[in-house]
Amino acid sequence: MLAGIHFMQQTKSIKDIDLSNARVLIRVDFNVPMDKDFNISDDTRIREALPTINHCIDSNAACITLISHLGRPKGRDSKFSLQHILKRLERLLGRSVLFAESIERARDLQKNKGAIILLENIRFYEGEEKNSDTFSQNLATLCDIYVNDAFGTSHRAHASTYGIAKFTQQKVAGILLKKEIDSFAKALNNPIKPMLLIIGGSKVSSKLALLYNILQVVDKVIIGGAMSNTFLKALGYNMQKSLIEDALIEDAKKILNLAKEKGTKIYLPVDVIATTSLDSNRHIKTIPAQDVPEGYMAVDIGPASTRLFNQVIRDSNTIIWNGPLGIYEEPQFSRGTFSIAHAISDTYAFSLIGGGDTADAVDKAGERDNMSFISTGGGASLELLEGKILPAFEVLDKKE
């Protein structure tokens, strides 16, 4: 893991090269959430791209072309058009942005000195997700310098994140991409001990590689969310209707034994909030984890678990959190997750939040500004914690 992070840290930055009079292509991540009327509910990813865009403007780039995906369209679907984010981008940037419906149109608009151009959803092109050489080469005609600033897609070997680098002379990391990898390096390479991992979410299967990999680094692990049910069953508890991955019970036992061998303390819920149905508030109980009644399922950590976990958090100096500890989207099952967010915000620890649902939970808890760093990439941060070298970093230029 540490060798991989060190390798990715050696990636050359946009600040290391001369951008003057160059056509700069920036792969950004404008995959923002919108309602049915195309109102953006969270523009964090757009805001995080601004430092790199402004650096290019200040460095007198000839023109700047922005490419991003939005959602998972099947062909050219207008509801996934990046035109829906154009006005928000212009307002945040404080500049007009030209919109290009095609690569050919973007190439034509580049004749405007100092232009900022937003290309239509890159996933409207079949060659993007196939990492087509032909499409990658076509994209490369839009730039003299390629910049990847989309950490949220850095684990994808697509044309705009991977293939394009084969056809560009200079390919570097944007300010956000560098900030992401440097923050993970701070948390993992030289952590201030003791170091705590809080891991949640619905499935052990999605976090299995992470747990095996990170036990050699951390001192303590809190396991919550539905994935803790599998571990509790591995201890012999009957979790009744709770979500469980029976095929991974043996893996859960191996992880518990491995942690014991390495002296890593694992904390599991001692009590849970349980219900018979997610659609009704009539049958909700707080019960010991080993006494889930027949017909009930665990959906959040209980008050005793919250107090235990909060104490573990207070005694930690580096905290990595990936995955909510309950069904936080439902107000009646959000207390445990929100309490964890509040507890982390009250510490002086370096706190790294692993993007995705975890970042959303921190937002809903009102604690975004009180975390040391919130990653913009859920899947990317997970693969990084698993010890993988992310494809986007593989193809970028490295420092001498």
C-alpha cells in the first residue's frame, strides 16, 4: 500500500510545468447530484475543480477545455447533458463558458483566445468507457497539455482518464488530484498514532480487500453498518432478518483472527437499533446485538455502541472513515452515523473521509467544515485503501 501511494505522489503537477499559450484539456469530475428539474443539490465537485481551472487562466493558457461525465447514460440522453450544469459553472467561475456539443465543435471554439469550453458528457461517446485508441487519439487533438483533476474517476481506465495519455506529450495531475493523494499519504504513510479506521456500508464483499490490506497499518478498527452483521454472526450471534453475507462468514472470522495476531483492536456494535420493516415506524427497538428478536433486522448502532465508538474516536489521532454505520438516509436510523460525525469533528485528529455515502452523511450531519479532508471519490478512495495503484496515476508524467 505505502509503496503504491509513494509512486502516485511522484506524479508531476500542473504547477510543475509552463502552461502559457498552451491548449489545456482538463478531465474534471462534474458528476453532481441533481433533482428531476435539474437543480444541483451539491456542487462540491464543481467547486473543487476551480483552483485548477483558475491556475490555467492565471498562467495564460491559450484555451481551456473541460471534459466530464454525468451519470450513466445509455447513448445521448438529454437528461444527462452537461448543459444542465453550465450556468452553475459560470457563476462559480465568474466567467462565461462556451458549450461544445461535439469534439469537432470544441476544436473550432478553441480558436477563441482565452476561451473556456465545456464539452458535452464524455460518456455520450461509445469509445469513452471502452478506452478506444481511436477515440482517445481524437480527444488528444484538443490539447497540448492533458490534466487529470478527476479523482472520483481515477480508478477507471477510460479514454478520458487513461487512454488519452498515450497520445499527449505532457500529462500531469491537477491541484485536486494532487491534494487527494497527498491527503491519503498523510493519513497512511506517516500517521500520528493511534490510528483508527471506521468502516461501514452494506456489504463486507465491497470492503474485504480493504480490511485485509489495512490491518497492517491501523491500530483500531470500528466496524458498523450492515457489514457488521456478518461479523456478529461470525461470533455466533443470530442476527435474524438483518442483511448478512453468509458466504463471507469465514472471511470475517479470518479478519478477526488476523487482527488479533497483529494486535489490532476491532470494535463491533454491542447494541443495535432494530425494526421489522423499513417502511413503518411502529416496531423499532434498541436491543443488545446478541438478542435481535425473531422477525427484526439491525439498521443502526445503538446508544451503548455510540458511546463506545465515540470513546475510541476521542482516543485516536488519525481517523479514516469509509461507509455509514446505519441507514442514515432515514431520519429514525441516522443517529448512530451522525453521532460518529459529531464525535470526529470534536477531536483534534487528522480525519480523512472516504467520499461517496460517507461524505454525504457528513454533509447531512452538518460537519463538512470540521473534517480535515473529504475525498471526492468513493470508489477511488476505496481502491486506494485496498492498496491499488489507480489507473489514472499510472499514465501521468512522474517527477525526475
